[in-house]
Amino acid sequence: MTRMVLSNKYFGESTVRVEDLQHLVDQWFLLNGAFNIGDWIPWLSFLDLQGYVKQMKDLKRSFDKFHSIVLDHRAKKNAEKKDMVDVLLQMAQDPTLEVKLTDDCVKGLMQDLLTGGTDSLTAAVQWAFQGLVRQPRVIDKAIQELDQVVGKERWVAERDCSQLSYVEAILKETLRLHPLGTMLAPHCAIEDCNVAGYDIEKGTTVLVNVWTIGRDPKYWDRAEEFLPERFLEKDIDMDGHNFSFLPFGSGRRRCPGYSLGLKVIRATLANMLHGFNWKLPEGMNPESVSVEEHYGLTTHPKFPAPVILEPRLSSDLYSPK
């Protein structure tokens, strides 16, 4: 994501370390999902009892400093291969734009790409393997498909992913059981309506609980079990056309980055399955791997599974080019 948004050249000059950026993103998600007492009891807000407001202000200053460094630095560049910041800065100088792109707009778009495109995708891959190490048979079946489609002499490319029906089923089953957000972004009723016998007034804030929908036994057999095969039997996409499966929402309010996100998750999941044997530490049983969730702005495993990775492809594929 940093290469797409900021380019690898930028970080190669050691102006900002990727680790520092990752720390800012982690803090951003932590504070956005925090329960702040002052939000619920306004007359106590000035006390900042938990210290969250102070942390938020400090984080804002850190992000502003980072964004300013990037914009000042990249504005001096005239690279042939442009990244997202180059494109946004070029657009900001276009006098014909109907909506003017200010520096704050560019900073906001850059931050949306970096935050929205990192933590959520990491969580999806993490949940996939949290479920997979509990089901060794699923890993074996996925590896069999990968070896047949890709072979052992190269890594999985994006063009291969359309042929990986079982890996795709694993991804869907992961997002069914553990959607990246238990609730979709808040919606608003634009007119009075009746839904399932309930009268919804115009202006009502509506929250869609995709976690509950994905585990509803009316729509899913053995709803609590990790069974990728269910998606081999049913033609269900992730585009929001089937209301029993809405990992990215539906319609015009669907996640704007879902297409890119799916590409990144598919390729990452496929390559990690294809490139390594996945084992639990000695003495640890698959049944002991926890699927308990830690809720926040995104949902992560509360107890991430410890795993041992062993290379399984040609040795030259693991060497830096």
C-alpha cells in the first residue's frame, strides 16, 4: 500500500520509516474504536478521564507532520512513474477541476488509502489462517489446487486467482464468519419506510449487523462452522447482490476500496498458502486455537494463533532479487 500511495523510493531515502507509519496507523485504529467516556457523558468530557483526547491531539500532530513531509518532499519530484500522491498533487494544480483539491484534501485522501488499505486487509488474512490452522484438511485441499494451477516454480500472480475456486471459497467463508467490521458504516433512512414489520422514520440512523447476518441459521447450514465448501455449492458473490452475505456493504454506500482490497487479500492468502507449510507448535491441538474476537473499528483475533512456517517451493523463490 505504501508503494502504491507513496512509492518505495520515498521510504528508501529514510525520510520516514515504514515502521513509524505503521505505528501511526495502529494508533489511529485504536483511538477510533476506543470507548471514550466523554462522548457518552458530555459534562465529564473536559476531564479527559482516559487520556484519549490528549492522545488524539498528539496523533493528529504526528499525522500532520508526516503528511507535510510527504507533500513537501514529493512536490519536488518529477518522476516518470507516478504514485498516488504525484497524481493528487498534479490534479491539485488543475484550474479546471470542478472541486478544488486543497492540501487538506490531498492529506485526507492519502490517509484514507493508508489506513483503509492496511489494517482491514491484515485482519482478513489473519482471520483466514486463524480458521485454517483449525482445519488442516482445508489447507491440504487448498495447496493441492495451488500446485495444480500454479506449480512449485513461481509465486501466485493476480491472473491465477480467478482459477483458484477453493482459495476463493476460503476467503468468502472467512469474511462470512469474521467480517472486517461487525457493523456496516451508518446509513440514514431517506424516507419513511417499513422493514420486516418495523416502521422506520425518515432521518433514522440505520446500522446493519453483518456479523449476525453471516451466522443466521436461516441462511447458512452449520452456520458456526468454518466450511469453505459451502461457497463451492452456492453461486454467491461479494458485490452486495446477495443480502445474506454483505462483507463490503451494498449499493452506492459499499466500501469504495473493496475491489483493490479483494485483489490484495486474494494474492496474499494464495501466496502464503502456496509458499509455506503451516504448522502449530508441538503439543498444541487445532481445536485449541481460539476464534474469540477483539472488537474495535475492525475486528481482530483476541488470541492470535502461534504458527510455524516452513518453505515448500523452490529455494531460489525466497531469495531477494
